[in-house]
Amino acid sequence: MKDFNRESLLHCPVHGYIPFTSKVPEGEVSERQLLDSPWLQRLRQIHQLQTAWWVYPSAEHTRFQHVVGAMHMASRAVDGLYPSLREVCKGDVPSRGYVECLARMAALLHDVGHGPFGHFFDAHFLKPHFGLNHETLGAHIIEHELGDLLRGVRQCPNTRIVESATLDPRQVCTLITRPKSHDADQHPRWLILLRSLFCGLYTVDNMDFVLRDAYMSGYSPRAYDLDRLLRYSFFSERGLTIHQKGINALLKFMQTKSELFRAVYFHRTVRAIDKTLEGLFRDSRELLFPGNPLEHLNDYRGFTEWSLLIDVSRWSRSDDDRTRELGERWDRLLERQVDWICVEDRNQTIREGESEQTSIFADETVLEQVLRSTLPLGVQDVPMQIDLPRHIYRPDALAATAGQNFQFNPATGKVYPLTDDQLFRQLPLAHRACRIYLKKDHTPEQASAVGAALDAIVGSRGEDDLTNM
């Protein structure tokens, strides 16, 4: 008889009931202990959609809800993929229990290094000042702060790790960090294959967030066919492979993900908020956090969007002139008063065989220089922000994350690159938007001059593969 006391359930609007272990033998660590740890609980105070919740009122979901969903996705993926993983690796693979527990813990912890506003914090704080990102920071937290807990995990709701094995936190780190070129020989083959579920075209991460973000933003209650995508996936000798019967489900997933980037993540007002936040972060950095998070882990554990926004909301009452001025600027953002408004909005689709590097949209600085030189006198010094957000449909063939997904043709019984599929080839390589932002108090004449200058550079709307979004 199944022991219903050892596991608990939480209910998710996307996946339904999600089980996790809560009562385990003495000396072991339950999944509940990881979920309840301060490092995981802090994710309740970091939005999944870094600033889009200011635009989509219902999209208030957090990183915590997402990582729990990703953990559930890991179990579903391993359930379908473990037999083929064992066959491809000729049995040289840990037990089903070990692989599932490892995948679940990696999915649960893959966002543990995120700071306030998620990827924005990576781009404007961690990377430029400390050479870090949430993955490398998360890997340090996993190994040095959560390692003892992870080594004590011996079971998940479906399976149990054999007594002779112990979960290795370093393998969790391998799964959650982006591959480096030619690092495959540093890890066992089964782990490299499993990593494609964390950094390939469809992963336990993005399979959850596409469904969750689409549902919570109101974009779609059923964004793609998850069941079919998983059902027709398996590991072949070449890697994670999808049967031809599942290709349409994969294409639908990729197209939906792309639409979310265009409609939600790259929404013009979301990016205007990002531009406003960018200036605030630049000028407030030394007051926001004491330094390198690796040297201040206790402080970082309590550093969330909640803590940051509460702190800055007090600055406008400071006795210090500089702090008070920054606080007044933060107050405007907290009242959703953004500094910039989009006056031009174009997009460019890059298809196979086209060079993205030669596009005028490849570099913000170059585009701004050309645009200002084209503007009439008297408008050339207008305050301006240029935003060129880019979404990659298919990983660059030279990137370390590429080459991990394949297709199976039942007619020939062979596995081929996905690029051999005609429908897949019709997908673009990437999409780049071009937004020109002016200050909210700009004049109609300034906006008109910017539009005319952009037309002179790239052609009027509809030309040169540029369309208005």
C-alpha cells in the first residue's frame, strides 16, 4: 500500500497537483526542507516576470511558483526519458531514483541565484560589476550553502536513491549552468544528455514558464501541447530527440515562446520601465547592496524585490540630499510613472543565410549615432533611448547550447538534425525589435522627426523585412 504520509501536495493552476516528499526517515532530508529553506523561500519575493507585472496586472506570480513547477516537469520528463537514457548509455547510468531526484533538485534550484528583477539584475548589477550571473551565483549557493541538504535527499515521490549512492551537489550545478565549449569530456555521458533538459530548445525550465507566463498574463490558458511534446521525446545516440509525430508540438511550443517574448517580455511599456529602472540602478547601485554577493551571502539571502522596494520607498525622507533625490525618482517608479515613452516601434526577422551582424539593428550605439546625424538641427540632441531586444528562436550553430536537439524519421529509422525538417527550417533564426524612446514630455515635432529619420535609414514601414509591431 502506498504511504500517503510521506508526501504532500500543492495545487498549481498550470499543472494541477504537484507532490513532494515531506516525511522521511531520520537522518534523511525531505524535499519540503529544501522548499522551506530561506534560499528557496526568498524566491516568493522575486517576480517571475521581472517588470512585466507592472504592465500585466494578473502576472503576479513569482520565481518560487515557477521552480516548483519546473521540479514537477523534471519528474514528468524523467518518467518518459529514463528508459531511452539507460539504453543509449548502455546501462552506464545511475538508478532511476538518482536521476529523478537529481533532475528535480536541479529544476527546483536553477533560479536560486536570482536577485531582484531577475535577469535585469544579472545585466545591470551582477555581470558588469562582478562578472557573475544568477547561474554562477546559484551554483555557489547550491554547493556551499545547500550542499549538506542535497546530500541528505534520498527520495522523491515516485522513486528512491539506492543506498550506495549520494546526491552530488556538483552535478546539480552542472545541470543548472550554461554549457561551455568542449566541456562534454569532463562529465559522464548520461549527465551531458540530461543537461539538454536544462539548456536545449525545450527544457524543464521553459516548458513550465511558457505555460505559466501565458496563463498568468492572460495570453493563453493552454499555450501548447505539453503532453504530446513529452510523449514523442526520447534520447537517441545523438541526444534529445523528438519523433516526427511530435514535430508540430515542438514548433507550436517554439512559436508560443516567441510570441510571449514579443507580446509580454518585450512589451514596449515593459521595456520603458526597464529603461527607467536602468538609470535608477546605475545611480543607486552603491546604496542598494554592499558589494559582491559572493562576499555578502547572508545579506544577499535577504535581498529581494520586497526588501529593495521597501528600502527605496524610504529614501525620499532622507536627510541626505543625494539619497532624497534618488528616493523621489524611485517614488515615481513605484507610482508607475516611467521616464520614457516609445515613439517608434519596428522589428526585424533574421532568417537562415542572413547576417544579423550587418544589420543597423545590431548595435544600439551605432544606430543612435546614425539616427542623430540624420535628424534635423535643433532635434539632434533630443534625450533618447534606443532599445534592441533580441529573441533567439534557434540557438546559433556555434553556441555551446546548440546541437542538443534532434528528430527521428520513422520512414528511414534514422535520427537527423532538426534543421533537416522543412517546417523547422521555415522558423527564423532570431527576431530583433527596434524601439526608439523619448522623454514623456517630448513634442510631437520631435517624435515626427525621429520617425522620418528612421525611415530614411531603414526604409518606411513594411520595407526591408521591417514591420510595425
